[in-house]
Amino acid sequence: MNPETVADILVFLNFIGWGLRFVGLLLFGLMSGWLTMRTFTQASKSWQVQAAATAVILFIASAMVNSPNPAAVGAYTLGAAAGIFIWGFNKDKD
């Protein structure tokens, strides 16, 4: 196999890996935003659980700042913000 072909295959696999990481962290952020909003809309409304959920979502975002991939931080924060906006402004309360 030609070395240029191997390099092209590795570049393609690297691109696929970055894309999957972006989508995975976007979905993880979306679900953490959902979980945070679920704690705010539950019937018990315990302030300790709400504070813990908010602290965890902020801790994960701040811990990812040291990530070598800036798209990972952006995907997570976009997903978390989307989850908070989608389920935070939902008029249908369960």
C-alpha cells in the first residue's frame, strides 16, 4: 500500500472521529440540559437537587476547557443550552 494512501485513510478516519466526538458530546450536553431542567420542573423541587444538577452541568463544561478539541467544548455547551431552552420553555408540564 502506498504511504500517501495510508496517510489519506488516516486523515479520513481522524475526520470521522472528530465528527463522532462532536455529535456524541452534543447529545451528552442535550441530555444533561434535559436532566437539569427535569430537576427544576419536578414536583418535589428540592433546592439541593437543583443546586447539584446546576453545579454538575457547570463543572463538566469547565472541566472540558482543558480539552485539546475546542469543538468538543462547543458541542457540549451547545447541547446543554439547547436542552435547557427546549425543555425549559416547554409549556406542557408533566
